[in-house]
Amino acid sequence: MEQVIVGAMPLDVLEPVLGESRFRGFADVASKAAAALHGRAVVNVNSTATGGGVAEMLPTLLAYARGVDIDVRWLVIYGGADFFTVTKRVHNNIYGVHGDGGELGRAQRRLYEKTLQPQVEDLLTMVQPSDVVILHDPQTLGLAPMLRRARVPVVWRCHIGADGTNDYTERGWRFLAPYLEAVDLLVVSRKSFAPPGFPADRVVVIPPSVDPLAVKNVDLDAATVDRLLAYTGLIQGRNGGPPTYQRRDGSPARVDRQADVLQLGPPPPPDAPLVVQVSRWDALKDMAGVLTAFAEHVDGTTDAHLLLVGPNVTGVADDPESVAVFEDCSERWRALPHAERRRVHLACLPTADTEENAVIVNALQRRATVVAQKSLAEGFGLTVIEAMWKNKPVVASAVGGIVDQITDDGCGSLIEDPHDLAAFGAAVRRLLDDPELPAKIGAAAHERAREFLPDVHLTRWAELLTSLPRAD
Ligand code: UDP
């Protein structure tokens, strides 16, 4: 297993964002939690250090916890392509979809367990019964039984789930059932995401959060945004050389790498309205659906451009489908009529440096007139809250945790049927056609995002961790 080094972040950097009284309450919770957890390591295990929502949140949350001297750690499991093909199959099934349609039988179970076995042995040399291990998502759940046998408390943080059940969800849960039995507590983003039959008194609901001070979300002025997007090749503009930004630890850095963009002609003009979806290249994010909806229901009526933006296709270790999904989008793009192709851009962002990637996403979300998240299923959808924090109107499908973020028409647009391209297009057009509306909805979105700041998130985790009995 690889250990990811996490810095420490003092909590008081959050005071200006939270306001004095909210911050004081939080600081009090944090110091009580630190005292209660003294001498107890909280070890997080997931399957990738970069790409996707879990890798996005862990560095920030762990840095705040370390800032109050809680001994939190982060380990990443390794796995071959065949292991991640199996876990992606489980992932898709838990979301209630077919995925690659491959088997989840005895051979797949053997491969899953064989990959995890040496890693749990490693892990057991690092933890003891007085510690807590938090396993993230199905990729790591198979570590639970051995931890249980060694009497180490296990929390399973499942970030995914479906709004209902079907044959696929049953198949996915059947695969995970033997490991679930070894879990002390299950943490989900929504109550309905808990597996059927899992004891309700061991389920805790903790929605994710957005960190306003992360490189992904920190304020950027309009000139920096334009310069950064021009340099990376995402909009037209004067190339003033590599733009600079500040890393999370305060050190200066430079954007050196450019985006890889599939487009016809130049990038969008500097003043063009942008519709932006930022997602991994995952079929459930439905980038292809956004492309078709834009081409059929938006383009031709405005001068807006669509940017579909994801990581470099080989950049997310635990996501084997990204190449195929990107290829599918590229084919659909090639099939568009010439005029529409000029307005649709498929961009892959550099992933070699996580903070460089983050500042580019930040600039894109800030430059967007409308942010889209047309997922077919979603655990939470961090991209939604990231855009809302940046005062953006989001047009998103009413699936999974997205409906907990956009709670009414005033703070964003929900499309009831995620396959309804006309409704999606109409919601985007409504925002593009009204010069006042994006700012109005964006302001309400920002207020709503204040419910999802790290203090709320960390307080829930502090409650949970301090409630776990300890062995010593
Ligand atoms: N993201 C990113 N660069 C990309 C694509 C996505 O940094 O090229 C980030 C995005 O900003 C968000 C996370 O990856 O923070 C995706 O989390 P989300 O909950 O939306 O979806 P997941 O990938 O976990 O299904």
C-alpha cells in the first residue's frame, strides 16, 4: 500500500468563511474530538490518490484533522487492471446499471480477495485494536474481515448508491455481502444508499463537503481565470506565459501543462458564454448526453460553447472505463454537423500535478455561465457543490445526492428524467437567454453551499469517531 502524505492545516483559516460564532462552535467540537481521540490513529484506505470525489475530499479533511493533532493517515491500495475491472463492475451494479456486463462469480471473488490479502497483512502491521480504519468504497471493503478478526474497528464509507433497487443493485450487494458483515459502522451520503438488510442502527448519514480554501475552490479574479484558461488552451486569449497560483500550503506554483482539446477551429472566444461539465470519463456522468442535448436543443439559438472536461484518460488509476467513454464521446462529436462541432470542445486536463489540475478546474467553473451535471446516477456529485460555491447556476439531473444540494428552483435546475435531453436543453437555454438569471440563481446557490462546508462534515465525523468504543 502507498501512504499519501498529508499536511496539517490550522482550523482558524476557516474563520473568515464561517464567521466568528459558527467558527467558535466548530473549534470547540474539534478540540474535544482531539482530546477524545488522543493516541488513536484514524487510518483511511481508498483506491486512488488522484481523480474522483474521494481523492478530492480526503486531503482537505485529513489536513484539518491533523491541524488539531488528530492522528489521521491515508493509505492507497494497489490493484491490477483486472482487479479494477471487477471493482468497476461492482461500482456500476451498486449504481443500478449494467456496466460491462461481465460476471461477478467465484473467479472474480478470488481475484478480488487475492489482491487485497497481502495488503491487509501490510495494514495489520500498522494498526492496532485501539485505532480505527475507515475503508472507502467497494474497492477496499474486502479488507474488513481480516481487520475484524484482529479486533480493529472498521467503518465503511460507501460514497455510492442508487435511489432504488433492481437486479443490478442486488447483484452488486450480493458480491459485497460477506465483507459487509465485518463492518462496525456504515457511512453513506444518503440514507437510501445503505444496502438492503444492513442494520439501520449501524448506518450513519454524512454528506460530503466543499472546501472553500482548496486550490479547486479558492477565489480567483477574472483576469487570472482568463489568463489561465488561455494558457491551457481552453479559451482564446493572449498567451501571457505560464500563469501562477498558490498551492494549498501557501507556496507559489506555475501552471506548466496544457489541456488536450478535441475541437474544430479555435477554442471559444474570450467573451463566449460557456456551458461546462467537469467529470471523470464515466458513462454514468453522461458526457455524451450533454453533447447531444447541447447540439440538438441549445446550439443554433445562442453563441454559447460547450466544454466537456475530464481528466487525462489514463489519469485515474481505479477507473478502467475512461478510454472507452472518451472514445464514444469523440465519435459522437465527429458525427455532429460541422457548425455544431465548432461549438463543442472535449478537453482532457493534465493530471500529473493534482493542484495544477485543480486550479484549471477552478478557473473553468468560475468562467462558466452554466455548469452542467447530467449524471444518470450519482453518489453526491461534488462538482455540483463546487459550482454552487462559485455562485454558478447548475443544471443537473435529479438523481442521488444532487437533490440534497439543489433543493429548489431558486438555487439551481433539476431535470427529473436524466434521459430527457429536451428538458435539459431548455433549462440551459433559459439561463443563457436571461442576462439576470444566472447571477440571481448563483447567489442563492452560494448560500445553499454554506450548508456543505467542512465544519459540518468534520463535526459529523467527530461525533461518529468519538462514539466508537476503544479497545484500550
Ligand atoms: N475533477 C477534477 N478534474 C477533472 C475531473 C473531475 O478535479 O478533470 C474533480 C471534480 O472537480 C470533483 C471530483 O473530481 O471534485 C469528482 O467528484 P464527484 O463527486 O463529482 O464525482 P466522482 O468522480 O466521485 O464520481
